[in-house]
Amino acid sequence: MAVYIGDIAEPVPCISQMGISKEVDKIFSENTKIHGVVVVNEEVPISLITRTNFYQKMGTLYGYNLYMGRSIELIANHEPLIVDYFQSITEVSRLAMERKEEDRYDYVIVTKEDKYIGIVSIQRLLMTLVEVQTEFASLLNPLTRLPGNHIIDDKLKEIINQKNFSILYFDLDHFKAYNDTYGFKKGDELLQATADLLKRTFEKSGVFLGHIGGDDFIGVLNHYDVLSICEPIMEDFDRSIVRFYHSTHLSQDFVITENRQGVKEKIALVSLSIAAVTNECQPFQTVEELVEYAAIVKKRCKKIKGSCCLINNEDQGDHDHGDGSSGLVYPGILV
């Protein structure tokens, strides 16, 4: 699937800026399917002549005599849309539709290293955009519309060699008990509300957020300031979770449901565990190594009661919490 505008560029004839209109007429006559000719100066595109505008000029009362033997610069559009090969199809579509109405359906000129390589017609651009959006939509989680595993995998491969990064794994504790008690519809509403909360935070920061599946989400940061992201998320989650429970369950702080062995027991209300992994002190050579390490941090994090964040898996020595974990406590944060 094409991603860059250059992937769908196709050549059309070009002409030197020193050319005359007779040359353009000859090009259009010999190439009846093209709708424009690119004007270049030593391979650098500088303007565009469209078929419609060219023959409108020639068709006026004195147009033929005024223009046919004279410089093409007299009838060229000197402000065509010129884009780089590696600009995204989505971005170029936006730029094309922002043009003046009379220019909106002109060719988009594509360059590589500032030299002309071809054009993209608006028809082809919009058809490709639909294909790209359709394929992208198929890669999103159907419930939350967040990027799914395929896009997440690509993102992890992208950042593994990055100088600074932090990975945040979000997991809802006791979500199965909530589903069993309130039903799948309410469970989906809770997942959607969690996704919306994370979106609000991550959109402000301009960083990647994905939905692994079920009650698992992932965030990717290009820095180590995990606390500034995780603290408000946990606070917002703990405030919002109360609206998903009946008053009886809130007052007793648990629900009664069957555990995985089929035995009824008291299960705590849903909380949020955040397992954070950074490459600040420990480098990772592969995505597999990173994911395995994150699984260890996540397992340890989920043993801690209530919403919490555990950063990496390093013991700090003297801070034993009595639950198999150790670290420095910082309002719901363990480092």
C-alpha cells in the first residue's frame, strides 16, 4: 500500500521555461489523455500549464495571435502545488483541497531532492487516500478505534534504537470480575471510557497510544518523564471508576464473583496498573527483549493493591511493601 505521495507519482511531459506555446500545443495534441504540462528550469519545476486553461486562453478573440508564438510563462500557473516525494498522501490531500477553487483539481507536482519526477492527478490521489484510510481502519481496534497490534509492532520496531524512550503498559486489574458482575456491555463501556481518558492525555502530549486488546493498552514516549504522564492518569481513573459501580459495591469496596477456579470470593474493584519500561539505564537490543522485560514489570505491578505505576524492575533495597514488591513509594508510583 502506498504511503508516500511519490509512490503514486507518474511522469507527464515537461517543458523548459524558455519554451513557447506552440510546443505546449504540440504536447497536448500528441498526448490527448494528459491534463497538464510541467514547466521546469534545469529539472526544477517552477510552474504548470493545464490543458483547460491553455485552450481557454487560445480560444479568446485574439488569444491565438497573442499567445501561440510567445513564451509559455504568459499562460502558466506560477503557484502550483509542489510537494516532496516523502510527504504523506494524507497531508498532500489536505494541501490539494486547500487550494483556490479554480486550481483545486490541477495536477500535484512531485519532486525528489527538489528535482521534478512526476505528477499526481486529484482523481488518483483521492482514490489512493480512500484505500489507505480503509486499510488503516482495518488495523484499528473496533471498540476504541486506537491502533491495534500490527501498528503497535511497527511502532516498537521504530523506537527500539531510539536514544530515549519509555513504554507504558496499561492494564485494568480485576476487569474479568467486573465483566462477570455487570455484563459485557458495561465492560465495553468501561474499556471505552479508559481509552478516552488515555486519548485525552496522550493527544495533549502528541505521543503514540495503542490498544493491544481486551483491557491492555500501550503508550510510547520519547523521554523518561513517566511520572508527569502517569500520575494524572491514575488520579483521573480512580475518580471516574466510581460511576461504573452500584453504591453497594462502592461502599463495601468489592464484588462477589467466581474466581478462575469457579469458587466465589470477594474481588476488589477495578484499578489501573501501569508498567513502565525505559532504556535510561538498560538498553534493549530487540523488541522481543523489550516485551519480555515489560511482562516481568507488569506481573510485579499487578501484585500491588490499587492503581499504581511501577517504573522498570529495579529494587531500591530498603523499601519493602509487604507484597513481594520493593521500591520507593511516590503517590501510587513505584520506582
